[in-house]
Amino acid sequence: MDAELTARNVELPGGPIRLLQPAGSAELPDDGGIEWAPIAPYWSVLWRSGVALAREVAGSDVRGLRVVELGCGLGLPSIAAARGGALVTATDADPEALELLDRNAAADGVELETHAVDWAEPEGLLERGPFDLALAADVLYDPAPAADLTALLPRLASEAWIADPGRAAAKPFIAALSSSRATRTTSGVVTVHRLPASGRRPRGERGQWRLDDRAI
Ligand SMILES: C[S@@+](CC[C@H](N)C(=O)[O-])C[C@H]1O[C@@H](n2cnc3c(N)ncnc32)[C@H](O)[C@@H]1O
């Protein structure tokens, strides 16, 4: 990676993570209006949804779970899950994100796998599944890729935790993945939606979300 990197600490339950990030993107804090678009690769920004999801994971028991993160960017939730003893596969369409996540995870002393995955071509990832838990932070902003992701999740994991800062585009997709067993926690503008598969299935088995035609 050619970009100059800068280090920052992010506070999590269980201790801070020291994260390397492209210096130009570190000057772009995600703390203003929700619908902004940084002039930087999206993976390189520290999005508040990624921080919120990492905090949710760090405060939960994920020991032994098979966890996959989609659109991981800097991958804080993946590092938090690996710290908690999960077996983590972190994915993003952009290989540069994965290169930096490998480096940040190694510096934190945790092990995880990284794979380049585009939600439109998920076959290789599906072969690695099923997973117990899928994580995704601020990935539902562009309708066509969001539809790919929403179609992929039920095939991939028994439960998904999706962090969303209240994007208008995200609402129908979250509704499509929700069942009566969905729960949520909100901190600031970010809501973490815990979306279990609708069937009563033990962890480790492929889940079946109800995807009806009301939303997408
Ligand atoms: C807004 S950023 C969020 C990054 C990270 N989850 C966070 O919260 O910090 C969206 C991420 O989704 C990834 N992404 C966008 N479209 C994708 C696609 N079709 N397949 C896989 N990843 C994608 C981008 O590369 C980027 O890392």
C-alpha cells in the first residue's frame, strides 16, 4: 500500500484498538450529517457504524462462533470478534482494505482470514460457510449492491448484525431481513440490528430468513 498511514486508538470494551489508517482518510471524521460522501475510498474511512458494531461485538460472547464480516473496510468488528475468540473471515470488495486489516489484526495479536468478496459474486464465500454470524456496518446505501447483500445474507449465516446510521436507503432492506425475533440497540445515530434467522435453528446450521416481496 502506497498511502501514508497514521495510527489512532479506538476505545472498545476490553481495551483500545490501535488502528493504522490512510492519513488522508483519518482527517475525514464520520461525525456530521449522515448522508455525506467522502472524497476517499470508502473502506479507508473510520465509519461510526463500524465503531458501534465493534463495541457491540466486544460486549458480547462470540467465543467459538464462525463469524463473517461483509464490506469490512478497516474491519474493527472483525478484530473485536477475533479478540473475543471467534473464528473470523473478513471480506471486502477492495483488496487494499484487506491488506491493511491483515496488518492491523497482526499488530493487535489476533488471527483472522481475509478474502476479497463482491456481494454480486459470492459463490466462493458461500463455499466457506455456513457461518453462525454475519456482521456488516454501513453497507446499505446503494440500492443495487444492497439488494445483492440482502439476498446473500440468508444463504450465508444463521444471524446477521447490521449497523446502520439511519440511511433512508437501508430501511427496506433491514425490513426485509427482520422477523419477530429481531432486536436492536441504538447509540447516537447508529442502530445495531440483530437479525436472527426466522426458523429456530441451532448455531452452526444454515439459517432461513423470511425474504418477502414487501420491501425490495
Ligand atoms: C461505508 S463503507 C463501511 C466500511 C466498514 N464496514 C465500516 O463501517 O467502517 C462500505 C464498505 O463496503 C464495501 N463495499 C461496497 N460495495 C461492495 C460490494 N459490492 N461488495 C463488497 N464490498 C463492498 C466498500 O469497499 C467499503 O469498505
